Amino acid sequence: MRRTNRRRFLTAIGAMGTAALAGCTGGGDEGGGGPEATATGTETATVTSTSTPTPTETETAAPTQTATPQETPAGTSNDGSMGSNESMGDGNDSSGDGASGSSGSRTVIAGPNGNLVFEPENVEVAVGDTVVWEFASAGHNVSAKPAVDEVSIPRGADPFASYEADNTYAVVPEGETYDHTFETAGEYTYVCVPHIASGMVANVTVTE
């Protein structure tokens, strides 16, 4: 009796174990009870290529050179040649014919190269112009005083001389000058007193 009960007990336990095992196995086949494994895809980073703009070379125009006008010195023409100096107007005329007196003054050389002459011998000026005598050698003077031989001046004109008073043989040192401004029109004949006999006589014509 005891063996029969024990055998039934063991059989019941075995049946229960089998049912339990079948239940576990069946749940696994249906897949309803287990956690679902979700595959997570790996995100691939998208690399965006950013193009860096290449600097554009800008052509720079070469600086334009500006010509600076040069100042033209007084008395110089645009072509670089010196203009005539009319303020002095030396009046030297190698031909001895004299020159126009429009410039205001004339220069006469007394004793050029040691010669006993005035150069030029004839000069023409206008009223108000000045004649300058330059003494290139020693022993000479200028006299336009009627008391001296060979001298003549227009009526009403003032006599003149490089010496004072009646010191007619007083001479002007070499390298110095004497000048006279003519205020009366007419013909003037003047001399170098020490050399009258040698023909050191010259003329000035004064025009209106």
C-alpha cells in the first residue's frame, strides 16, 4: 500500500516537472514573453566639405607719375636759353655804330686793351637814359665841358665830366666807372682830356 502511494506521488511529481518544463519551452518558441532585442544602427556622421574661398588677387594700378612743372628763373626762356639783360643794356657795338637807347642805359669802354679809344665811339640813347663808362686801362677820363677842345653839347644841356671843377687832367682809376644821365636831346661830343691829341673822342646821340 505504501509502495503504491509512493509510486503515485513520484509519478505526480514527475508529471508536474514535465508540465513545468514544457511551459518554459513553449514560451521561448512563441517569443511573446521575452524581451525584444532592438538592434540600434550606428549613425554615420556626414562630413560636409566646406570649400574655403581662395583670395582673389586684385591688380593694383601702378601709381601715375605726375610731372612737376619746374619754375623758370627770371630772365630765362622756356628753352633754357638766357634772355637778354635789358636792365643794363651795355650798348657795346663792335661796329662802332652805336645802339638804340630804348633799354635805359648803355656802357662805353674807355681804353679797351690799352688802346686810346672809347668803344663804341658812337652811342644812341633816349632822353632819361644813362651812359656808363668803364675804365679798362689807366690814364683816362671823360669830359663834356665846352671849355675843353673838341667838346660840344646841345644848347641848354648840362656839361658833365668825370673830374671835379677844372681839374681837367684828373683820371679815373682802372676798373672804376663813371656815369651820366642825359636829360636834353641832341648831339654830344666828349673827350678824354689827356688823349685829345691822340684822337680819343666819341659821341652820344640823345633822342626824344
